[in-house]
Amino acid sequence: MKSNKAYLFLLPAFMFLILFGLIPMLQIVYYSFLDYNLINEGQFTFLSNYSKLLSDEVFWIVLVNSFLFILATPLIIIISLTLALMLRESNKTSKFFRSVYFFPVVTPLVISGIIWRWIFAEDFGILNYFINILGSDNVKWLSQYPINLFSVIILTIWRGFGYYMMIFLAGLMVIPKELEESATLDGASRIQKVVHIIIPQIKPILTFVFVVSSSAALKIFTEIYILIPGTPMSNKSIVSFLFREAFERFEFGLSSAAGVLLFILTFAFSIMNIKIMERGEQ
Amino acid sequence: MKIIINIIIVFSMFILSISCNRTSDPNTIEFWTLQLSPVFDNYFNEIIKEYETQNKGIKIKWVDVPYDAAIQKLLSSLAAGNPPDVVNLSADFLAKFSGLNALENFYDYFSYDSLNRVYLPNALESCTFKNQLVALPWYLNTYCIIYNKSLLNKAGFDDESIPETFKELTDFIKLYKDKTGKYAIFWNIGKDSYLPMLLESEGVKMVNPLLTKALFNSKESIELISEWMDLYKTGYLPSESLIKSGASIIELYQSGQVALVLTGPVFLKRIKDNSPDIYKNTDIAPPVVGKTGLHELAAMSISVMKNSVKKKLAVDFALYVTNNLNQLKFCKLATIYPSTISALSDSFFTRSDSTIETRARVMGAKLLPDAVRLRKYLEHPKFDLLRDIFDESIQSIGLGNIPVRQALNDAVNKWDVILQESVKNEK
């Protein structure tokens, strides 16, 4: 009887998961075998969408670009962990800075995008203004590939580090103080304590942040959509490609095939990450 | 176990009730507009009320959708089998949904002659795709030059210096930058590029009349595009001219960064609201044109969806929204032009009180009959793919240093593949 009650509580979430997660996912797999535009009845074309994708040069470029965004992951981890270590003491100053650093997370992305577009603006932007003062020519932050990818990575890091900092802070709270105190008594330096005590203690959190942030990097879309909308598709990510095919060109079959490939890649990448981290723990 | 089954039943009924929520009342017409609320709420509520009074028992459900989300919303409503009956579409959206065979042909209800007596011929032409009238023309817009007199005077230019042709515009851009060190204009040449309009206005065809062969790698085309790409590469155009779309065209003018802008007179109000100081020094001039003297017509239209189950009612309502009286009322609320011959000949469009708005209105109304849909390729169902290929070829010249001839040849080859594929599919 007890177990039945437990299922009862799980049921609503389970139903939602099936209705809004599993069924659409299976539908996407089905659509990927069709020539389909949402209006006309789809025509079964078997693997033609996949072969079209794999022979499309732009698809391979956007795939590589998506992997380039993973470069943001170690940077975001280093920045957010460093800030979490600096702000782990619970006093007024650290509470203030925690709020400040969390601010970009709660700022609507459209507003962040507009602000950063003005910062990166090539002729009238503040960044190029200072670069000009230093005697250099304007940098094409938004139009020149791959510099524009770097600009998107900066925006992504700026938006994300506060969120991951909070996760690290929560992890740091549960490390027993005795461990660090005894290390201090043994004469360990601050860096030694971080490397030999803190990082091993928060390894599950590090794994979580690494998996979440790297799969988010693979799926990057909104930052690109807002910051560099007018650049060629070859400057963008796989999700931008998928969005264009579906919602601008109505090629839902092709877009679904790209979605299936992205899912396989993200899934494989996450499993690989977890395995590597687990091996590290052993 | 019984409780679980009950919950599943209740939950399924809840989901079913959500999915069946849309009304299919045979006397209710759903009418979608593009981003006109809340500014024009009074106007729409008034004309809807009047229609409902004239047609007892008919109800109009007006839904205003944001422009950027319109295409997705319309598409998902079509996929769900619940499309609106009457929908306002822009030129791009019209081409897209016409290509999907989703729009009703008005020639099934009215003869060409009867409509030609009411609507401007060029406006009707802009709603015609493959000999089918897939929409009734609604409000129109045309282009003009909006310029900052103060900036021009400081640089030693007067009203007579305002360019009238594209050739004069390129000379002006160089001269202004050389004199002031600032940009004369922001013109998007790489994203939703204006260059196809320039080519067509100069008499250089982008594509043949049957839409089977791309033609923009001709000698004249290469020369014209090279001239503009040289302007970009030598720093006479803002760096972001290659990646920003037309939506950004007004931003730099409003902030006083550029001296002139080629856009619709409808933007005068935005300049007035956002930058009153710039507005004080603003004046207008006719749009620059090429050798043909033709310029682009921007047309909004009203379509009836093919999937509508109330087509006759919907067609009647579309006719009502676009009639003389309603268009004239609407035009009095914004700097737009009617698509009906009678409304355009109203004294409202011929009398100027010397304010910039009325001068813009009178000038635009005079120019309107010469405005046409310059880009013939918009009629192709994959026009957006063609547009992207052209845009990316321009971007590759500016950013990738690909020679103009090579970039245009590559783009023409890609266009030809798509155009030929469509010919095959039609057969």
C-alpha cells in the first residue's frame, strides 16, 4: 500500500514527462524520416534528410562551432568556483557581491543582448572606443568569424557564472570545517587546501556543473540569436541551424533530423563526461 | 489502484479539454493582425463593432500577434488545424504562405476587372502569385529619404545636394565621409540586402521572368555590386552594414550618427517620439532610384486561409477591412497609404499644410503609383533560401574577401539549382 501511494505522487510528473517530453521526442524521430512542413502531409523519405544534412557543408561548420562553445565551460567553471571561494564567508560584503554577481542571471536575455550589442558595436561601441584610444583599429566583434563566436562566449560566461557560483556556494557550505582547520594546523597553504580538500569534496558538484554547462554550450541558441542575428549561418550553432530550417524555411523533416543528431551528440558527450569524471574520482 | 486510474482519467480529460478549447463557432471569424495593438485598438474595435452591427449574428474575434512571432504562431495554428480565418500578412509572409498553398485565391470570388476598378494595379500585383490573388491589398508604404538638415548644413551641403539616383548616392556617401569623417548613411547591404532592389531599379534583373534562371552575375550587376562593396571595404559604410537588417536602419539616424536614411515616411513618427531634437532638424526627399525610376512598394495585405471553414464570410470581412472608408480612416491614424484608388484620391493625400508629416504624406501618395514589387524572386516559394544565398554571397565578399565575380557566380549557381528543382517539382 505504501508503494502505491508513492507512485500516486510520482504520477502527475510522470504523465507530464511522457506527454511533453517523451512523445514529442519520439515524434521528432518520426518526422526526421519525412519531407514535412507542418501544413502538408509528410512524405516518407527514409534517410534522405540525414544524407542531406551530412552532405551539407554548413551543417558540419555549425557542428564544429557548437563544439567551440564548449570552450566556455572550463572558463565558466574557473570563474564561478573562484568567486564562490571568495564569497563563501557569510558576511554583509559577500552577500552584497553574491547578489551583484547573480544579477546577470536574472536580467532578461533580450536586455543583456541589447547592452552587449552596444558594447560590441563595431563603429560606435564602447569596447572599440577604448581600443581606438589605445591606438588600434576597430575590431569586428560582431561580423568577423570567429571573433564573433568569442563575443558570444563572453556573453554566455557573463550570463552564466552567477548561477554556477551559487551552485558551488551550496556545495562549499557542506564541506566539514574540521578538514580545512586540520589542514591549516598542518601548515597547508590556501591553494593546497583548494586542490587537496575543497575540489575533491565538491567533485560531484563539479561533475554536475561540467555536464550541465557543456551540454548547455552545445545547445547554445538565444545568445547567438540576440547578439549576431545577421551573420551567415556558418557563424552560428547547430541549434540556430535547426531553428532556421524549422521556423524560417519550414523544413521540419530536415530540422528534426538535425535535432536527432544533436540529441545523440549531447547524450554521448554527457555520458563521456560523467565516465571521465567518475574515473577521476576512482 | 482505483485512485490512480481515476487520476489518469481526470488528467486525460483535462488534456483533451485544453486541446479542444478553440472555438469553431460557424458565425465567428477569427481575424489576426500584425503588431497593431494597442496603438490602433480603438480603430479596430470600432470597425469590428460596425461590421457586427451590419451583419447580425456574425462575431469577429480579433487577435493581434507580435510581428516576430507571427510566422511561428500561424504555422502552429495551421498544423493544429485551427488557423485564423482572416489574416494580415506582410510581403515576405505572403510569399511564404502562398508557396505552401495555404491561402485562398480571391479570383475564385471576384473577377480581375471588378477588383482592378477598386484597388491600385501595383498593389494588386503585389498580392498576385502565379496568377492567383492570394490576398487583398491593405495599407501600403513607400520609400523616401529622411535627412538631418543640420548635419548636412554643417558639412556644407544644402537641400539641393540630396541624392536622387543611386549613382548620386554613392558619390554623396564618399563626399560626406571625406568632409566630416562620419558616415552619411546606414544601409543594410548584407542582411535582407537592399542590393537586389537597387539592381532591379537600375534595370538589372535578378532572375528571368519565368523564375528558371538567375541573372545577377551579369557585367552590369558585377559593376554595381563592386561599387557598393568598395564603399564598404574602404570604410565609407558602417562596419555592421553587412550584418544588420533593415530593422536597425533608423537607430543610427535617431542617435544623430548618420545624416540620412532611406526608409518609409512611417518612421517619421518614431523619430519624433524618440528623438525630438533630431526631428526638429529633419526633412524629407523622394527616394533614390535607378535608371528605371522604379522604387519598392511595401504592401500589407489581408488573406483568407484555405483551411478556413467559413471562407465566404471571411472573404466578405476581408473586403470590408480593405474598403475605401476603412482604409481612409486607418490612414488618418498613421503615415501609411491606402491601396484603393478612391481613398488615395481623397484630399487628405493631396493637401499639405507644410508640416513634415503632411509633406511626406502628399509626396508618398504622388510616388505610390510608380512603386512596384521590384524583387520578382519573392514569388518563388523558396524565396527566403534564395535571399539567404544572395546575402551570404555579399557577406563573403565583404568579410571573406572573395572576389565579387566569384561570389556572384557561386550564388547564381546555387540559385539555378533551386529554381530548376522547383521547375522539376512542378512538372
